[in-house]
Amino acid sequence: MEKVVSNEIAYEDDGKVVVVRLRGRVTQVVAEALFDVLGAAPLEERTRVVMSLGGIEYLASAGIGALVRLTGERQVKLAAPSEVVRRALGLAEVYPLFEVHASEAEAVKAFAGT
């Protein structure tokens, strides 16, 4: 069941993979809140994270930095990034750092092989 943290952050945790859904405007405040959510029990022990990014309308540099930082701390797969996200990650020249999937289900399934 989805747990809504704020207008911009919601997540589901099946005990193996956390699916985080970001939507709206991802600013520095939202980026910081993301780490608060992932750092709280029981999510702090989850290493597999799917970031669902299809609902993002604006991605600040702090949001890009948060995604990059997250890849250094956990196994991260991006799911269905919006055009705004693809463009921002491309302009920042960090898009190649991420494993990108067309859907949440595809990204979760990709963890089955690891």
C-alpha cells in the first residue's frame, strides 16, 4: 500500500524493494525530505530502490544531486522518467549513471536478477 509523505513524495515497501514516487516540483526541500524518508526505519535497511519519476514537472539541481547521491548509497533504478527529468539529467551529464526502465514494474522486475 502506498504511503504518502507529502504532495511530492510517496512510497511502497514490499520488504525487498522500495518504490519511491516523486511528483510535482522537486526542489531542495523535497530532495532533503527524500533522504529523511529513506533514512527512517524500516526503509533505512532497504538497499534496492526504484525511483518513479513520471510525475515530475520540475527538477532542481538539488533533486539531481539527491538522485546521484542515492546511487552511491543504494542500488537505484529509475522508472518512467518524465521528459523534464530526462532533459535535466542529460543537461547535467549524469543520465548515463542511471539504469532507466520504462515502468515501475519493469524496474522492480530488474532487481529479481540481482
